[in-house]
Amino acid sequence: MTAPDLSPAFAKARKAAAGLRQVEESTWYGTPALKVGGKGFMRVKDAETLVLMCPLEEKELLIEAAPEIYFETDHYKGWAAILVRAARITDAELARRLEVAWRLKAPRRLLKDR
């Protein structure tokens, strides 16, 4: 059995994160990921789903406002991460959410420069 192709979802995230500084392409839990300062802020969960770091106080609001895009499973309840349907999110919205996720993990010196 062949593994699902994660490259389209990762390419979409990589493109949306292009404006963020010092983003590293890496892996996290064995899947493609974006990191800053060695800390992950986005990874591909599967061919259709991205995992983005997200402030807990925003998570419920996003899921309620756009359940066709944002969701969570029991595994992510209580964690500052949100699941995103890659095919449903616009490039502009993904770029905004990636910047929020990047800010959560970026070193202070990068945040001061931004």
C-alpha cells in the first residue's frame, strides 16, 4: 500500500507562509511541517488536513464561525492546535492563520523585528 501524497497540502501551506521570516521546512510526527526557531507551528496531518497552532481562545470561535474549514478531534481538545481542511481554506485565510501560528512559536527577537 502506498502512502498518501501529502505534497499538495504542504505546497499550499508553504506558499501561504512565504512572507514569514526564518521558516524552516522540516518534519513533525513524521509528516511535512513548518517550523520557526526549531518549533513547529504547522504540519500536514494527512492529505486533506493541516494542523496549525492556534490560541485556545480563538479555536472555538473559528470552529463555530467556519466549521467547513476548521474542526478538531478528541485528540486535539484542550490543545492550542486546530485542524484545517486544506482544500476549503483560501490562500489569504491560510496566510493569516499561519501568521498567528508563527507568532505563537517565533523567538522574541523575530517578533520585535516584525
